[in-house]
Amino acid sequence: MKKAPTLSPATIQQNIRALQALMEEQGLDGFYVSSFDPYLNEYVPLEDCHRYYVTGFTGSVAEVLVPRHGKARVYVDGRYHEQVDLEVPAEAVEAVKPAGVGNAAALIADVRALGLRKVGLESDRTSLGFMKQLGDVCETVALPAGALEGRITFAGLPAPKEINLVARQHRGRDTLEKTAPMFTDDRRGIFLAALDGIAWVTNCRGYHLPHLSSFRAKALVTRRKVYVFVTPETPVSAQARQSEGLEWVFVNAAGTAAELERLQNALHLDRVELDPSQLSAADYGMLLRVFGPDRLEEKRGGVVEWMSIKEPAEISAMEEGFRRGDRAIHATLKWAKDAVTAGKSPSERELWEQTTIQYRAQGAVEQSFNTIAGVGPNGSIIHYGNPSADVKIKPCDMVLLDSGGYFDGGFATDTTRTFFASHTGKPDPEHRKIYTLVLKGLLACQYAVFADGTKGIVLDGLARAPLMKHGFNFNHGTGHGVGVHVHEDGVRLSPLSNLPMRAGQVVSIEPGIYVPGFAGVRLENVALVEPHPQFKGFLRFRSLVWVGFDPALVDVALLNDEEKAQWADYEKGCAARGTSFMSAV
């Protein structure tokens, strides 16, 4: 596989000009470039991320607007404010940091403000939902797949790995047991393009893309069968081929419409549901031609409603994955502290590499995202993705490590720990203060008792309150769902989340404080939402992560009695698993 090229400012500017030349030819005033691939994935390899080629920005989430004249504009949220300034060439790209609105809304507002009447986009890499929003303020021109090929040189993707069936003890229900509750009759279907949903309903994993256990496919889900569309060169194991309820359709993208027509002639579906936020404009056009507008029904979520509620076998698989992840993280932190205490100075890059080594030692198949290893001031870059071999860990440093992996069952793990670099020495008082405030926020949320159906915005507020009392806040949500992918829909803790909390959900809790040029702290546990054992109608969190906090960074004077008891309770669980650092004090 080709590696994504290292882009110079001159190359980025050349790519922007090539895109602007296309606009001249097509009579376009602007061009929208998404961060997505044809499956609308969050984590897209840079080799296949067209946004990267016109901005140089390596973060996972951003929106790009290229006007016919002048600089490209890249829109990023608070997680990437520092990173974007470090990566994009200011002479060719303007970094836009929206305040109070999302990236997409800010881009659309600029289309209106700039008077861009006709905006082009790649139909296979733009969600139907966003194309409709954009269409409210300008005329959109959906270019077919490959429209930018030849103008900008993109690296290719590797050949797909074999798709395998997850073992029964890790997956729970079979495919037809999952589809049965979704339908009341045989005349309805759901078209899926979201890869985690396809992996979940088929009980298969393929690891086709970095940091994802899923596989490249599209699917038509019905009550009695799931039809899975993969390319002819995609290897599928015998067990997966023979799994009841699955029919594998080997076809190139251009032939998918003909196969869907064949199926419709046999199934006579009255309604086909689709999620406009998880479906490309190109796929929508195909479905429109096959089924007609009267049979298509827009419904957000796909299979998320069922997928986000974990069943016992899935919970067991996730618990085992986190147990292994805990051991990997504890070993990595101990390795770093031992090395620094012994007078060595490992680099950020070596810390990043050691994390991968320890996950593999615990049986990880793949990392569930690019490990974040930020030393000192780099810890304030929320999604710091380029650990340096030149940045050394010093005894006085505070270090942020955010990592996760895939183990048996193909469910993601995700944990962040911030730690003091050595076993000895005295941390900066300000390090201890911000660390302890973040710990207070985590404890407030993790030990909360809340009514069934409580909205995510409420719990997000609980995590922020201890920080806000001291004048701190963070520019990201408190928590996201975790499942087949490390970011899963269906549950979210954020200032904008109206999603209800339900038993069986798995969600992260990760408050943070980030002080540019000084340091960053994030502490993240992933927890299962479960019924409260005493209070009917109430829920609580049960942590799946058991990695001790760094006692050297805790200012006990900032903790109240309840928080001290909660910290002690958590450390007791870590000590029982051999993953506490309390004995080091």
C-alpha cells in the first residue's frame, strides 16, 4: 500500500489550484470537500482522505470549503484548534474555528455570506443529509466518484483482509435473532452503509481499515435475510459464507444497482429505510432509481437503536477486552515511570510504540484509534496524533496517554490516563490542581445516580461543574458511545445531547483541562449503564476500566469527603486487579 504523501505547502497550494481549475470548467463558485470515504467513516486513512490533500490537516474530523478564488477554508472544532494551526499552511489554507455552532453549520453560513451560488461536491463522499442542508443555501452539483482523479494524485488502499464470523460466545444473538425485532413484516428493509452497523448485524469482522474492526461493505437488511454487498476480490471465510441469514453479494459498486433491482423483484419491498446522515448522496441516487421515491423512508439511526444496547455476551466480551487493555496501559505507564526514574529519557514516539507493544502482548488485533501520547505542553493538543522522536520525557513532565485496542470479539476499548513522569520528584502545583479538578469531574459523573431516560446533557453538566467552579472548561463532549467502533452512536454525553440514557449502553466519561503551551489533562473511563440495584427506575454507571490514577498528581485538599471515598473505592478495585499506583507513593 502507498503511504499518504508528506505534503509541502507548495503541493497543497498546487492541489487547491487544480480543484479551482475544475470549478472554472464546471462553472462552480465553490467546492465542498468532506473528511469521509465512500462509507462515510470517521477514521479514514490519510491515503484515502481527500480533505488531507487540499489542507494538510491530519485530524479525523473537519469540513473544507474551497472557493473558486483565494484560500481554502478548513473548519475544526475545539479538539483541533491547536493542531490545525500547526499543520495547515497559512498562505494557502484558512483555519476556521466556529464558536457556538458546529463545523457544518459554520461552513453553510460562509457559503451564504460569500455569495457562493453553485457549489460542487463528491457525491460518494458527501452524506445525503449534509447535501440537503447545503442545498438550502445554494445550488449543489454532485460530481460522480473519481471526479478528482487525475487532477490530484491519491494513494491507494490495500487489498481487503478476510471477513470472519465472530465466535458465538463473543457475539450473542445470531443475525436473524437480531433482525426479528426490527420488523413487523417481510415487506420492509433497511439499507445500511455504516460499517459498524453492518459488522454488528452480520456478526462479522474484517479489519479492512486502520483502527476499525469492521469491513468495507453495503447491506440491505430484511427480517429474513441480510444481503451484504462486497467487491469480488473481498475474501469471506467459509463460516461467514455459511452463516444463517446472510447472503454475500460480490459486485463492484457500479453493479450494485442491478443486484438491488434483482432483489426487489424477488422481495417486493414496500418500504426501505435509510439514514440520511449515514448515506452518501451517490447511494441515495442509486436507491432512488431502484426503489423510487415513494418506497424510501428517511429514518435516523439505521440499526443503532438495537446495536447500542449491549447484550450479556457482548458485555462479557467488552469486559475481557478492557481487562486486557487495563494491563497494557498499566504496563506502559510503569515502563515510562521506571525509565524516567532510572535516568533515561524516552521520547513521545517511544511511548507511543511501547503502548502498541503492550497491547499486542495482551492479544490486541489492532489499535482502535491512533494512540495519543503528548508530553508536557503537547498534552494540551486534544487529539495530538504525531508523537515526536525529538520530544523527550523529563522527570518533571506530566504526560497524557489515550489509547485503545481490539481483542476477541472485535469490540473497541478506549482509555485515557494522564501521569507524572517519574516515581519520585515533586509535580508542579498547577499540574496537581488541574489533574485533581479533572478527577473530581470524572468521579462526579461516574458515581452519579440518575433516572432512566435522563438526557446526556445532564450528565455532561455533572462532569463540568467541578472544573467550572475554578474557571476551567473543555471543548469536547464528556462522553461517546463505544461498541464495534470506538465512537458509536446511540448515546452521548455533551452540552448538545438529548439522547436518553438506557441500561445496556456503553459510554466514555472523559473530562479534561487543556492549557496551551503548558499542559493538558484528560482522564477517561468507559462505563456500562446498568439498573441501580436499590432504586427502581434509576440507573448508574459500572466502570469497565480499572487503571489507577496517579496519586502524585492528586491534591487531596481539593477533594471533599465523598470524593475521597469514591477515589478509595475505585483504587480498591484497581488494586485487586494489580493495576493501581497507590503503592508507589
